[in-house]
Amino acid sequence: MKKEILKPIIGGMLLLTILGCLAYKERKQKKQEYQTSDVEVVLSLEDKVENNTLWCGTFNLIWNDLKEQLAKQDIVFTPQPEIVKNLNKGTFTTENLNENNYIKKYGPFTFSFKKEIEEEIQKKFNENSDILDDFAWMDEPTEDNFFYAMLKKEFHFPKVFTKLEKGTFKNTKNVNYFGIDSTTDTQVYEQIEVLYYNGKGDFGVQLLTKENEEIFLIRGIEENTFKEIWEKIKTKEKEYIGSKSFQSGDTLKVPYLNLKIKKEFTELEQKDFYFANGEKYYIDKALQTISFELNEQGGKIKNEAGMSVKNESAMETTNRKFHFDDDFVIFLKEKDKKLPYFAAKIEDIEKFS
């Protein structure tokens, strides 16, 4: 009789164990989707750009909230890093985004606020967060705060571009490309605007989408920051007197892009700064993820940023931690907005596909 009672219990335990293992495997695979790599991630349009560099605007949004809503003044470290100076400029704001495409929030660094964020991104974007579980949340509210933003967009070309034969990108072979060749329907030409063409290696085009997202593909501009590159594009476009229409005989060749980057900005962490009221704070952890795809049908982007900001005095009394550890550019911009919300400088395509 006892064996008969135990059988369903043991079976249930085995089932729970199997489900637990599968859930752990799923979580592990999810975390492995975002890879740390030698692709550089900058925090502002004014930061210096190296080869193979990304920028997306969500971290600027949460920094603006930290500076304007809570600190009530510029964030100042000693010594002051250049990246903090650039973040304090507040160049990129919500004015450059449609409110339907982003969420930003700040509040107490608690599990209840974490749940609030999760419910909102699920409701608005049908999405889960890839960074919230990386933070050490607390049960009860303190003087600590959490800043969060998510940007999500998906866009489609009015007409599908032609899938081209594989080719080379610099020294990399068998790279997948899409674009326009002699077999492409001429109606596809209408979704391309020529910005300028000054000969081989010095040109720019703009791809149009159904959702009014504008994709700028640029070659031949070597400036120090994405902001300088953007300004140079506008100058060259204004000076160009040739045809802005894509014409018969012109060709277009764009590599497929697919990347998932996760970056922790340790250079911002564990450094004291002050609010205007004299309270001392520090950034405990700062994270950002960027997921971006582009192909012949269109593309999609998901960008998250999170930052836990802790009160120094609260840490000393209640949260003691003894840690003994020590060549083309792409921009995405909404129509009628002043600045782009995404940029990438790509030199080694293997790092992006």
C-alpha cells in the first residue's frame, strides 16, 4: 500500500526535477544569447569611435533621469572621466523617439519595482528582460534607486530586396548579402534615396521602411565620434548635386547583420558622486544589451539599459559588501526626429553576423 502511495509522489518529484533542469537550461541558454566580445559599446554620440563600435540611446535616457530627476545636477566623479562628461551633455533625449517604442522608469531598488518593470514591458512589448536578473534586488525600500529603459522596434521594407550571391567583406569570404542587381524589380528602387555619391568608397544611401524608420548606410567618412560622422553626412548630402534617385544600372549590396551584445560598464561603478542635496551616492552596477538584425525584408532592434544607484551612507550601515575582486557606419533614426537612436561602426563583419 505504501509503495502505491509513494509511486505518484516519486513520479511527481521526478517530473519537477526534469522541469527544473529544463528551466535552468532555458535560462542558461537565454543568458548565453548575449555574448561579451571585442565589439566596443560607447555610451554617447560624443564618445570616441574605434573600429567595430556600437551605440544605442537607452543608457542616455536613464542617465538623463539620474541627473535631472534625482541628482538635480551633473554627475561628477573624481577624477571626471570623459564618458561621464559626454553623458552629462544630455545630447540624446526622448525627443528623438516615439513614445510607443520605448519604456523608461526609475524607482526603489526592490523586488516589487522589478515586478512592475517586468509587467510593463510584457504588456507593451510582449518582452522579457535580459538584464533585470543580473541585479541584487532587495525586499524593502531604502535610499537606493534603480533606473531602467527598453527600446524595441521592428521595421519592414515596402518591397523585399533581392537576396544576392555570397561574397567577400574585406578578407572574409562567404558573407551573405542583400540588395539590388539586374534581376531586381524596379519598384524596389523607390525605397532607396541616394544621399551622395562621390565615387568608389565615398557614398551614402538611405533605405525607407513601412514604419518610417530611416536606415542610413555610409562609406568613406572617418571622424572621431558618431556625432561628427552624422554631421558630416548632413554636410555631404547638402553639397551633393547629382541625382538622388536610384537608377537603372545602379547596384546595392548590403551584408546581413545579426548581433547580440551585452556590456557592463565597470568604469562607471563604485565611484562616489553627490546629489544637489549633499547626499553621497555611487553606481553599483550599469548594464546594457543591444540586439540588432538586418536582412532583405527589414530588421529589428531591442536595447535595454539598467543601472542601480546606491546611497553611500546606507551602504555603510546596512549593505556592507566586502568584495575582493578586482568599414561602414549604420544609423537608425525615426522620421522627422533630429538625431538617430542607434549607430554602429563595423569593420570586421564576423563580429556582427
